[in-house]
Amino acid sequence: MSTLSVVATGAAADAVARHVPTLVADEVAGRIFAQDPTLWGAAAEEEASKRLSWTGLARSSRPLVGEIAALKAELDEVGYDRVVLCGMGGSSLAPEVICATAGVPIVILDSSDPDVVRGAVTDLARTVVVVSSKSGSTVETDSQRRVFEQAFRDAGLDPAQRIVVVTDPGSPLEQAARGDGYHVVVADPAVGGRYSALTAFGLVPSGLAGVDIEALLDDAEAVADLLAADDDANPALRLGAAMAGTEPLRDKLVLVDAGTENAGFPAWAEQLIAESTGKDGTGILPVVAIGAEPGRLYADGTVVRLVATDADDDGGPESSADSLVTVAGPLGAQFLLWEVATAVAGRLLGINPFDQPDVESAKAAARELLEQGVGAGDEPAFTDGAVEVRALGGDWLTGTATLATALDDLLARLDPEHGYVAVMAYLDREADADLENVARDLYDRTGRPVTFGWGPRFLHSTGQYHKGGPGTGVYVQITATPAEDLPVPGRDFTLGQFIASQAAGDARVLADHGRPVLRLHLTSHDAGLAQVRALLGQGGA
């Protein structure tokens, strides 16, 4: 039987004691599993009524086990041993965690960088591609699919034998895929993308890659009754209360990998929590700690330590945090735990956890820039070495044309009590992976939370809190010109043009909301990246 453990200390424990009895009295857990859409208020009821099927996935997804096994057996005839997943956000993060935890290789393609996409289009004779999108309208995923289709044809391979589409029933993508003779698996349409770990979006690519998905569902089903119980010991009620019930509210949640066997889990939890904020930015700011737990913490933060299931300590003596939660449990159980806890946190905060921040404005800005031509009227403020510098969101540069003073000027706008720093890198997250370490360096310099996201992989890249919410952010955006561009078959733009428009669109929306954005464009990747690493790692003048 699966084991879940949620232990709170300090301010988090006070929040549990304060709120869990009321949550139990209001039968919140039982009503979540009964799919009661009234839990989050009248304004949320319509959306919630269409987004609660995830509570029963441990059982309702069982037919997928056989369906995926049959599909895998059919695809085995083409001789594949490499799975590439084309998907974004909730469609890619869960399979990445599932496969990494199981030690099963999979290629996650959730970028529009032409160099990254080109790097994935290799070894085609041994490759099966899973294309995951609820509607099929996601431009990144559509572009990736088109590139693979052309590559398969050029290699003399039939795309219909090697492409599997996962989408909602009745979507335009389903219709097109069936028309093209592709393998199609439909997902539960009453589950939002970030809650879809145990739907076809999480299970199909993982199962085709070789993961035992039945065991994953077993772990979730083993704790379903526990999480549905209106009882003070319910781990999800305790975690939700600790996340959203501190007084005053500690709205920064620091996620620390402290030995959990669930590889990459903080990144999945980050996206779940970040997207479950209100449209006005109200909610919790999740911060994935790079490396070990910080030795000190800002006053508006709670630390969540993710430990191994068989850990024999509660983490308290090892932490200096005065608001701490230690969480353990197998992956399938943790998926369900955090989904329920996030829904509980939404009730405590008075927001709709099935809504999401306003990301459409950034997409619209990207489309407009793509049509107009990126860079029109967008001259850099100055160039320092191999880095072009642009400053958006107000007249905040001092006028001294150096990278160091530009960063100083940006950080001078940081609210020392409630603000945060967001670093958004539109680069290759594998080749440039060590850039993530600048998040810890900036935290050491500022004493404030620092988020790091690979654009357009994470919602951080669209400035999900640009309307307010848990403090106000200052933003560093890093872009580069690709080594070689890549046309999108059947489209009138290239991937290089597209990712440039995404980055510029994200920055424009942030600036329109008065957020300061320091844009650093690498005119030479290697030389410019070395400058940026030194700048952010050492911190200003």
C-alpha cells in the first residue's frame, strides 16, 4: 500500500491547526472527490464543473493500460526504441517526471528553439513521436509535428506508422490526425492540462517509453480514499492548509528536492501551483530551489522539503525555515496529493484553482510581432561585448552603458519585502543547463525569491504574476540568435522567427503592466552566455 507523509512545523503547522478542522467540518475533501463545483464560489462554478474528473483518474484511466499495451505492441513492429514527446506544459512535464523516476529514457521536446528541435529530429528509423495537445492549436506543438512529418517523409518513412496523437475527443487535431491515418488516443476532456498527469497525456508517452503505468495508477488508487476522507489526518488537507493558510499569508512556496525518488517532481508541482492562480495574479508563487535548501529564508516564504518515501526523519532539525512542510510518497500518490492540496489551497485563498493567469495576452503579442516582424523599432539601449541590452517597463536605466549597472538598476526596483526576481532563458535547457545556477546566486545577492524558467517551457516565461499577486516581479530575459534557423513546413514563418516573437511578446506584456524587464540578447552564444553567467552569478557592480 502506498504511503503518504505530510509533516508541518512552525508557521505551516499553525496553519494546519487553524484551518484543517474547518475544512473537515465543511467536508471539503469529500466534496472534491464528489466533484462538487460549488466549493470555490459562484464565479468559479461553471469552470469547476468541467474540470474535476481528475479526482477519479486512478480508476477511470485503467482502460488505458490495455490500450497503450496494444498500441506499443503494434508500434514494436516498426522497431522503435526511442520516444519523442512533442508537448507543452502539462502535456510534457508529467511524462518527463514519470519517465525520469522510472529510469526510462524519453526525449521531451517542449521548445520552439530551432536548434533544439533540429537536435530532436534524429535517429528517425528508431523513433516514435507522440504529439500531445488538448486542442491541437498550440503553435509550438503543431510546428514540431510538421517538422517531424516532413523529416519522416524525406527519410522514406511513413509518418502514419510513427506518430501517435493524444488529444481531447472532437478536437480539430483528432479530426485531422484520424484523417491522416495516425494512431489517436483521446483523453478525458473534463481534466485541465496541469491536472492531466494520470490521463492519456501522462500515460501514453510514458507507457510507450516502457514505464509500468499500471503501478503508477495503483499508487494513486491506494491513497484515493485517504485523500477523500474528511479527517484531520488527511495529508491533502494538511498540505493545502500549509500552502495557503499561514497568517499573515506566506505566499512564496520554496520546493526543495531533499532526496525524493520522484525525479524532477518540483518542476511539475511548480507548474501546477503557478497555473492554479487567479487571473489577477492572486495565489502562491512556487519557487524551485536550485540545489540544496537555502540556509536562510525570506519572511514571506514556506519551505516544502520533498524527501524519500522511506526517509526516517521529518526534516525539521535539518532546516532553518520557521515555516516548513516535509512531504514523502510514491509518484502516483504524490500526483493526486498535490492536485487535491492545490484545490484546497484555492478554496482557502478564495480563487478558482481551475482557472489560469492571463497568458492569452502574451500569445496575442507574439502573434502580432510575428506578423509585423520581430525587431521592428526595437533597437537595443546599448551593447556590451556580445550582449545587446534592452530595458522595458519604464525609464529605469541610469544611462551607464554596462551590463553590471543595468542589473544594478533592475534590482533597485525589487520590492525588498514582497518582490521576486524571474529569470527567463529562451535557450537550450540541456546544453545550457548550468545557467539555472544563477538563480541561487541572485537569491544570495538579493535575499528574495528567484524563479528560473526555460522559455517557452514554463509559465514563468509569460510573467504569470504580471498583474500583481504575491509581490511584484523584476524580470531578466535571455535570448540568442539560433545557430541555424528551421522553416516550419506549410507555415509562412520559421522557428527562429517564432521563438523571437514569443520572447518579445512576453516582454511586451510585462512592460505594458509596468514591470521592469532587462532583455539580454546574445549576439554570440558562447561569448554572450559567459558574460551573462558572470553578470548574474557575481551580481552587478
